[in-house]
Amino acid sequence: MGIGLGVIFGSIFRTITPTSKVFNINQRKAIAESNSRKKIGIISNLNGLGNYKQRKELIILSNKWKKLSDEKIDLQVSAYLNFEDGRYAQLNAENSLPAASSIKVPILLIALEMLDNKLLSWDELIELKRDLIASGSGWMRYQRIGQKFPIHEIATEMIRVSDNTATNLLIDRIGGIEILNKRFIELGLNQTHIKNMLPDLNGTNRTSAKDLCQVFQIADSTNFLSLKSRDLFREILSTSKTNSLLPDGLLIGLGQSPGNTDYNLLINGYRVYNKTGDIGISYADAGLIEMPDTSRATSAFIVKGPFNDPRSATLIRDLSAEIINHIKTARE
């Protein structure tokens, strides 16, 4: 009896198992293809994502930016603004310039995409290696070789204090520079390219103002990152300590002096999730702006000029301040 039952059940399993395997494989392929179609759909229109489409250029603002830039002819500028309602302004928006630490925002985006796809874990421990230690900003370079840090801390410190060693650790975990560059191109970030690990003081890592805005637009879209990862993106950007460029510029546009910037913007109904960059020869700032009527905009500025020239930072603040007039117009 036992032998007979064994033969019967063995025959049943032999007929069922192959079908189950085929079903599971096909199911996985279908899910992968569906996810791929969703991501392709996001970048099918490189003029904008979600509600961020180029519908009407704010000619007055674009011309004002050009006038401010022309007053400093030895500075190279890339500037872009895109409101949710499709209004936009631009000045050499697609010009490739040294990214400085603004390159850390697209790196964060790719890390969160990998988190959603279960290609990394948020609490995964990464070991500090000697060849990934970088000079410049950050505290991780002073820690013991072999010490381990969770990815959530690495990603946060990369933005919060612009830690260059944390950035290199994350680049290495993602798979290296080539993997990142390939993904940037796939996402339509055609001017965004990493050539060297941080701190890249020679400015070989490049991006444009429009690309940086596109990164924020991708992160703010509903069909790229998961809801949790979109929240993480904004939460991490909110920890950024430097407000001296785009946020201070908005505050100046509101008629207030810089200082206690986050709070003073908040009581005026604004919140800015931004990341700056500064390598002396290039200054940058890019961010997602939340406005009093709950609408949003993305804006980015890059200025290349003489080493540590204070006019570069001043120009970004001046360009940013001009945005406020058009935000008020949108509310009226």
C-alpha cells in the first residue's frame, strides 16, 4: 500500500511541479516587465514628469535671470525653475557645469530606487574602507578603518553635512561609477555624469540645472519611488544644514534678511528641500519648493567662476530671490 501511494503521489508531483515553476517564472517576468514599463513611462517626456511639464515660459523671469547673469560676464550660469502648473523659467538650463556636492542628490535617488527593488537594505551595514576615505566635509573619514555604518546613516550624512566619505561608501555599494552613470542616462539625466569619487575638487563630475530639477521631479512622481521612499527622500533633504544659497535667496525675495532660514521660510508658508554644492570653482543649489498654497516647484542653479569668488554665491541668491514675485502671482 505504501509503495502504491508513493508511486501515485510521485506521479502527481511530477506533473504539477513543472507547471508551477513555469507559472512562477512567468509571473516574475510579468512583474519585472510591468515595473520596467512604469519607469519608461516616467521618462518618456523629458520636458517634465507628473505635473511638471513645460507649458508656458515665464519670459519676464528668464530675461531677468539673463540680465543678472550678463552683469557678471566672467561667471558661467545654469538656471532652471519649473512650477507644478507647467510654468517655467530657464537660463542655459542644459549647460553642463561642475556639479560639486549637488551630485549627491541623484546618487540618493538611485539608492532609494534600489531600496524599493530590494537590492539593498536600509539597515545594511557598510564597512569603512581606506580607499573610500575622502577629504573635505564630513566626519566619517576620521573613524576607524573597518568600522561599519548602516546605509540609512550613510545616506543621511551624505546630505546633512555633505559627507564625502559617506558618498563614496554609497557609490561603492550601489555598484560603482559606471552603474550610476548608466542609470542616469536611462532616467534622461543626459548632462549628469560622475568621473571621479568625491570630493572632485577639479570639477570633473558634471550636471545641469535642468537635470537637477528632473531628479527632484522623478523623486516627487507617484510612479517611480514608493510612498515610503518618497518620504525618505524629503526627510533626508530636510536635514541639509546649508541654507545660504537657494533658501536664503527666497527669504531675500520675501523682503527678509537671511538667518534662521528654515523657520522664517516656514512661518511664511514655504519649505525648501535642498542640497548645495561648493568646490570653490563651482557653486550649486537645487531643491523642491513647497509653497503656501501647497503647490510645488523645482529649482536649481549652478555658477562656475574664479576660485572662492563671493559673486558666485551672491548671484545664486539674486536669481533665487526673483522667483518669489512669480510665486505671489500664482497665488493671486
